[in-house]
Amino acid sequence: MQNELGLTLSQVTESAAIAAHKWLGRGDKNLADNAAVEAMRFELNNANIDATIIIGEGEIDDAPMLYIGEKLGKGGSAIDIAVDPIEGTRMTAMGQANALAVLAAAEKGTLLQAPDMYMEKLVVGKSAKGAIDLNLTIEENVINIAKALGKELQDIVVATLAKPRHDSTIQSLLALGIKVYAYPDGDVAASLLACLPQSEVDIMYCIGGAPEGVITATLVKALDGDMQARLLTRDAVKGATKENIEFARSELARCKEMGVATDVILALSDMVKSQNVIFCATGITKGDLVDGIQKHGPYLTTETLLIQGRNRTIRMIKSTHDIEQADDQLQKHIA
């Protein structure tokens, strides 16, 4: 993929972030998500690409979504896309930090295709490559990773999500003397922190969404890190209630249609089969990775992180947008 494609896709996440920013602090995550989805769809459809949504966001929580299998673009480079129009819909709705518009792309046929369901994920950077194994407990993994990094356990930092399903894991890690950073949402951003050498985060572990998992796999591939994952049904994650068991049956049926299995360990090479990947994330609110959208008189500024795997480049793109022009674009998205 050429540099022009990276710039094109960064403009897609910029547009989604600006659309979502209109709903910042208004308490409705679905309206914010819908705005970002429609902005992404509009920009992708007007780009010189031949894109297919391989895995999208929305089925788990009945939110708006770009649909799995949806075709977008005016023709051009044939690519597969994994997308999360807003990583952190709740943070956007509540005006909290670390909300992002995120997209990952790769050559056609090289990204894992899976339903929008839960996924267990374990991510490390380049220095701990080969030290992870989801057949082991997370505690055993952390010990092995610490050895690979040449660190004492008390110097290890694990990032995860602050969800009830992780409470026992967090307590177990804390009991070992490990530092745990628990974020309300945003495992893509947390995974990126685990892969950046200048970050203090060593490991990202969580059970989150599969779309974020595939997006994460692309950035891990681009940064020469390591990742293992496995798809999990809703009843395995949220409890074997009648409703969850019924939902799990539909997940298993969709997995069968797509040729993937649940509770099977996926290596990074199973999720991303090409080094030629692009990852971009635009800040909606101020965060650990990028600045959020800021207003300066009649202008908006955005900051986008663009990672290209072929040459392992990391770029930070700051852009200025005319508010009136941005509003005109938003009306087109809605129309």
C-alpha cells in the first residue's frame, strides 16, 4: 500500500472523529456512534479504493455499525478493513478522555474474518515476542514476559479494561506485586501502549470485542510485537443465562459460516497474514496517544496516529479543518 492510501484512510478517521465530537458530553453513545459510522461510510464510499468490511462494530451492543461484508469505495486498491468508528462510545457520550476513531486495513484476504463477538487478547511488544501462551494462566504469562524483558515483577505494568469480568484477574496480578492500569474502555489504545517502546505499559490483557482484536492485530503486526487471542461466546463471558446461551448459538452459527472456531488460540499470523497493513486513529477526546479535537475560532484541529506496517513508520498528523466546511460535510453524511 502506498503513502496516499495511508493519507486517505487517515482522512476517514478524521471525518468520523469530527462527526462524533458533535455529540461529546451529550450522554447518548448510540447517536455519537451513528454519526461516526455515517461519516466513515461517506468518506470510504468517496475514496478510490475497493474496500470490504471484514469485521465491524455494533452487533454485541445493538449499536450502529458498518456491516460485515459491506463493500465501499469507487474502485482502486483492493483492501480489507476492520473498523471501530468510536473506540470509547461511553467516553465520548460522557466527555471523558481517550475516545478514538479507529480503522485498520490490509491487502484483500489477509485479515481474520469473524463475527462481532467477544475475544480474549494478550498483547506484548517486540522485546517480549515469543513469550506469550494463552494455554497458560495470565499470571504464568506475566512471569514469563517479565523474564523475557529482564524485569522484576514489581516493575511490570499490565493494561486491561475495568470490567467486572476482569476483577479476579486484576486482584491476582496485584497480589503478585504487578502494577495494573485498568481503563474504562479502549483496549486498542492500551495494546498500542504495550507495543510502543517509549511507553511504560508492558502487557495488554483483556476480554473485549473481536473487531478491536483484529484492529489490534494489525497494529501489533506493524510494530513487530506479538499477540494471541481466542473468540469466546457470550455465555462464556457473561454467564450461562437462557438469553446468553441462545445468543451464543447464533454466534456459533455465524462462526461456522465464516470458517472460524471459538475457544481456539489464534496466533498473530492467523489474524493478519500480511505485513502490508495500515492503522490509523484520530483522537475525539484528549488521550494518552493523541490529542482530542480542539476548537480555535472558526477552525477545528485533529491529531491522527498513522502506522504503516510495510516500512514500520509511525506518523503523527495534525490537521486543521474549517468548521463551516466540516458542518457541510456532516450534512452530506446525514443525507
